[in-house]
Amino acid sequence: MRGTTIGLFLVILVCVIVGVVYWTRLAEQPVPETVQPVRETAPVAAPPPVIEVVPPAAAPAPVPGPEPEQDPAAVAEEPASTVPEAAPENGDPFGGQPITVETLTGCKQIQQLGDAQLVVEFAPNGEWKMNGNVRAKWTIEGDRVKIYKDGSDEVHYIDIVNNKLVYDGKVVALTR
């Protein structure tokens, strides 16, 4: 009986020692952060990577000749357009004007994805289109372009930095 008691005591002692060693090693391991559940939303395509589009070299500008004189009363004043029609030679689709809803409207980002082409457009009426299909809406809020979809809480922002659009630290190449 005495041998059984000593054997039982030794088994309990070994179990306690193993438990303490295991517990101290477990306490030394870093505790994983709490993971928040991911709420699934309808996928909105993230802007694809920027591909620089270089416009072809422009032909030399023709030298303007003398204009025939016109009667000032007969000349109708043309309304000033706030949106430039073509990108100047420096590649600025905004014509040196600050980025506003008016100057950004009509700008496009064209990317070549293999054999296919992706065209992202800031269309009139705040429509954000991909290959001609309306995918979301856009507006300018402060120094950011907000791209959002009605009825969804998914929102993406593109920063306006030095009169250029910047997404994930990369300049978005735009054209008209």
C-alpha cells in the first residue's frame, strides 16, 4: 500500500511539473489579435494599376496670319468654357486649371490589360463608368474624389495632390 501511495504521488508530481512547464511556454507565445468578421459586400472593382499613356508628338503649330477686321458689334461673344477640350502638350488634361467637378468631367483613364482595354471615365452627372457602363457615382469632397455606390456603404477615395489624382501612392494617368 505504501508503494502505491508513493507511485501515485510521483505521477501527480510529474503531471504538475509538465503542466507548469507547458503553461509557462504557452504564456510566452504572442496572443493573436482578435479577428473581426468580414462583412461581404458587392464587389466594386478597384482602380487598376496606372499605365502611363504618352500622347503622340504634336505637329508644329501653324503660324497665325493676320486676321481680317470684323465689326465688334457683329461678333457674338463665345461663352467661356471651363473644361478644356484637349490635353495640352504637358499632358495635363485639366489645362492648368484646378481639379473641380467641371474639369474632371470627361476625363478618362485608359489601361491595356492583355488584349483587352479598360476605360474608366468620370462621366457627366457624377457617373463613374467602366467601359461605358455606369458602375458607381463620383463627386469631389475637399481634396479627394469620392467614388461610391448608392444603397451601399462601400466608398473609395482618390486623393488630389498637386493637381493630380493619386491612388495608393500612384499617379492616375488621365486623358480627355
